[in-house]
Amino acid sequence: MTTQRSVSAPQTPMSDAQYHALVDAIEDCAIFMLDLNGCVASWNTGARRIKGYEAHEIIGQNFSRFYPAEAVARGWPDYELKQAFATGRFEDEGWRVRRDGSLFWANVVITAARDVNGKIIGYAKCTRDLTAKRAEEEKLRQSEERFRLMVENVSDYAIFMLDPDGNITSWNTGAMRIKGYQPSEVLGKHFSIFYCPEDLAANLPAIELQTAIRAGRIEMEGWRVRRDGSLFWASVVITAVYDEHRVLRGFAKVTRDMSERKRLEQLEASSQRISEFLATLAHELRNPLAPMRNAIGVMQMDHALAPHLTACRDIIDRQTSHLGRLVDDLLDMGRITTGKIELRMARTELSEIVTRSIELVRPMADERAQQIITTLPDEALTLLCDSTRLVQVVQNLLNNASKFSPNGSRITITAVREHNALLLKVSDTGRGISQKGLTSIFDLFVQEDQYLNPGEAGLGIGLTLCRSIVEMHGGSITAASAGAHQGSTFTVRLPYPLADDRSTRRATLNESGAAGVAGTLRVVVIDDNRDSADSLAMLLQLKGHDVRIAYHGKEGVDVVRHFPPDLILLDLALPDMDGYAVLRALRMQRLHGHAFVAAMTGFGQESDKERSAQAGFDAHLVKPVDFDKLDAVIGMAIDRNTPSADHA
């Protein structure tokens, strides 16, 4: 019995014609043969497409014509063949040349071709056009390079990378500037070197990295340590960085120095506490000022005073007013530092401003045997200004001139009228100011070393305040000096002439009642400061009004019950019940009637005035009470209690 076996058909080898047809059909790769001398022996469709030659144009030609001139000059084509002959294969990438002369980036593989005996008979060359790929890679490389350069050159932020363990792997310019380390000093070290001992004890660096891994990023603020051991307040963002397989590659850390912001926040908080303290201090200072002001008012009612007593009274009056304005400044330091000082505009003679300024600085000048010489125009120069503030400016300049000039020297005040401006100059022969100092002497807290006498330096506020006041008047102030020991001249330029009479009347506070009022009022003064209450009552009585006094809140309610008033002047800070409670009690007991009720207090900020208005007070008088404002309140009380006003 014969067993039949399944026999596979023998594989038929690919014929040369089939092989050449297959190679010739490839379009994405230039495949061609070279003889031993490097001349082209075959040419496929891919070669024709990539290099641009037809077969009849290139067969028989040396393959070196595909290379740039510089590559041919250095013998690179021959080198490739020698390497392929020696090793059997050579691979390279580089620029190649098409038929039209254009370049393309090629990947080249040259393989030695052998006969059946192993003898090399030529070379097979395969070339791929990688120009598009290279362009994308170059674009990505340039983008990464630009990003790297950008990060490295950022100076306001410390931007650096950490490995997964927290060791530093990169370091930019901002990191060098903020933290103080050079790259060689910090690369490879753990980022915990930037943390305070207490943070290290609390294991904060490790906690931050774990939080970044868990949440993706962490943002925080805190104290960090520079290379020199100094601390800075840092805003820190740590972001976990993963690869495409979600494997942790490390962390990106961005740190910003926020020390200045932290300082400003602390300064603001401190300033708030200081403002609250100064508001209380100003209130306490106003209490003794109030009876002084009232006593001056009483003295002004006596026209039989001797001339020397009248002069003394006027000096006390002016100085009390000046002190009162300084107390006003204590309520809001921000008005000084930001230039938000409320001006009280009125028409004032320039000569009066100069005279008052000299009067204030006279004791210092006399002590130093210094002369103050004034040169003013013959014509009367009237300014629309805040006279107290301008006196403050001129006094400050005179004070500086005296302080920084030698004993027995002369200080001059000169006023010059220009077409539309008034120039007031204060000159001395003292220490002078350097050219560097002239550019910054008006800045807050800046002091010119060569300009100051040892032990007499102030806080560097005076000239800044002068500039703010002058600029609020629409003017300017400048300093000039020829140098050390050459003296200095400060020039205040104010606009002139100013607004017309109508705007003057609108700007002047005492227009509303400074001329006095007619009529007699029943007035109740409620104030626990006996000197203040008694002197105010005396002043009101001299004005012709019928006055009753109460030194406590409950006593005031009883006085009003038995003496129905037209005007109540009510202190807000009473020991038993404050002024607000007194006003509520008067209303509940229907004792208020048509009386005009004015709050009296040492607190004069806008918030204080708003509170008293909301409580129902008709006016808010700040101690020491300004006489013009008091007359205005009296006038309003008379208007309210005049029958014709009720039927208007």
C-alpha cells in the first residue's frame, strides 16, 4: 500500500526583473546603486522624486554631485565610501543638493554590495528626505531654547527645578538675585536650605512636596533664608511635573520676593494703630485748647485792654490757632504723606504770612544772633490761600535756614511779582546742598548729609510737607545751591492773580457768619471739662445770650427740662452718659423741641462727623471751637427759632 505525502511547492526566487520593479516603485526613498568609483549605476522613482534627476541625466555621474560644495571640498563623499568598504555599512545625516540646487536634510545609508564570493562590487545607497522632520525638530528646539533663555533671564522670580527627592537641578538669574546663590553653590543640594529652622523642625519642605504630589501644586507664603542668612518674605508655588506616562519627574518651583509688600502691610497695620492713638491724643490735646480758645474770645470782647496786653492776646490767639491746626494733622498722618491736607482758603496779605512766619522762628534766630532781612514789593499782594499752611511752609524754610547757617549770619526773604506768579525766596549763607542732594531733598524721609548739622537731623518730613502744601496751592518749590558752604535758596512759586471774588467767597469759610449774628438765644452748654464749659459760657454771655451750664449728661437733661433752649452745645465724651445718649434721652422725653443741637468733640475725622450727623446732631464742632464756625452755628440756631423761618 502506497502512502501519499503532501509536498509543499518549492519557493520560486524573485527574479532580477521583479526585484528591480519593486525597488523602482518605491517613492519615499531614493534607492540606487553605485559602482566602486561612486558613479550612479541605477535610479529608482524615489530618487527621481527626491533628487530631481531623470535616470538618463544622472546614471554614470559621480554621486558627489548630491553633496554641498564644502562637503566635497573636505572629501566627505570619498570618506563615506571608504567607511562602507571597510565596515560594510555607513549611515549619516546631513545636507544634500537637489538638481535645482536646493538643499534638503537627508538620512543616508550606504551598504557594500558583494558577489557570490563575497567580493565588494559596488554600493547600495538609500536616501530619505527628512527636511520636514528636521524643521519641526528645529522649531521645537528653538522654542525650548527660547523658553530656557526666558526662564534663565527672568530676574524678578526665582524659577528652578527639583528632582523627585527635592534636589535642585536648575537655577535661573532670578534665583541668583533673590536667594544669593550661584548655580555652582546650589545645584544638587536639597531645597530645604532656604527654610527657617522652625520650618525645618516642622518638616515643612517634605510636607510641601507631598502636598504638590497629592494636589498637583501648592501655593504658600512665608519667611525664607538667603545665602547671607537674611530673611525675606516669599510667595512660593510648587508644581509637580510628570512625563507622558504619569511618572513623577520632579517639581517646578517659582519664588517671588514679597518683602516690600509685607513691609507695606505691616506699615499699614502699624499706621492704623498709630492713627487710632493719635486720634485719641488729639482729642485729649483739644480739651485744654478749648478753654484757651474761649478765654481768648472773652479777651477779644474787652476793648479796654492795654496795648501790650492786646498784643499778647493776639500772639496767643495766633499760636493757639496754629497749635490747633497741628493737632488736626495728628488725626490723619496719611494727609501728610499723601498730600491730602484740607486747605482752608481765604484772602490773605503776603506781608502777614511773612510776618507770622518770622514771629514763629524768631526765638531760634535770636538765640543764634541771626538777622532775618525781608524785601517785599511796595504794593500789597493778596493771595487766595490757606494762610496757616503757607505760614507753615515759610516757617519750615526759615527754620532750616537758621538751623543750617552759622551764628551771626543773615537770612533773607525776597518776594518778586511776575506776570502770573508770585515768587517767594528764602536764602541763607549756610552749609549748602550737593548737586545729588538737590534731586532728592524734597522726597519723604530723605536727608542730605552735607546739608545737616550733626545732632540736628530731623525725620526728613518737613520739605516733603512744604512741597505738598505748595503744590496743592497750584505752585511749585525748588532748591538751588552752588555747593558745600555756599548757602542755599528755596524758591516758592505761587499762581497770581488768583480766582475772582465770587470763587473767593465760596472758598472762604468765615463768610457764613464771621460778621457776627444778631438776636438773643437760650443756650445750654453740656461739657464735663469745667474750664471749657465756663469759658464758652462766658464768651456766649458776652455775645448777649442767656446761658446755662451742665457738667454731666444727666445734669444736662435736667437743665434742658427746666430751661428749654434754642441752642444746645453738647460734648460727646461725658463721664456718665455720652452725648449720643443725652440726645436720645432728650428726644424720648420730648425735651428737644426746636433746639439746634451741635456736637462738641475733640474727634474731627469725616467718620466722626458722619456718625454725629446720623445720630441727629445738626452740626459738628471740633474743639477748640473756631469762633467763625461758632458764629455760624449761632446764626443757624437763630434762623431756626425765628418765626418767619417757620413759615417760609
